[in-house]
Amino acid sequence: MSFEETFKALSDPTRREILQLLRSGRKSAGEISEQFGLTGATISHHLNVLKSADLVTDEKEGRFIYYTLNTSVVEDILLWLTQLKGE
């Protein structure tokens, strides 16, 4: 994981909203897509960016891919920010 990729992924409001949705548990790409007025391809792009930044993980079950928030990356960011602040 690079902070550059992580912060780039977090810079987009749609991706931040996707992360908020995943706080309540894993969701399929279709379930995520239903929450936005965007095409499936656009949501897929956002999910791929989040996956590349290790902010989400995916798991294929049958015809569906389920996405889950990767909290370990979030914890790494918080630790870095805390250290930067000096606490």
C-alpha cells in the first residue's frame, strides 16, 4: 500500500461514499451501484481504484462479487496521521 494511492482513492467523493456504505458490511457491486445514479462501469472503476489502494477487498461468490472495507489500511493511515500530529 502506498499513501499516494490511498489518498488519491480517498480524494473522490463517490469513493468516500462507497466506503461509508461498506461500513455496515459487505455488499455486492449491484447493491453499491443501486445507491448511485451512475453506470455500472463507473461504479466498477471506483471499486477498482479502491481495491488497488487496498481500501476494499473483494470475494467472488457464484455470479456476484462482494466488497468489504479493509480497516487495516484505515488504521495505518490513522496511525500515520497521529504520529504526524505528535501524539
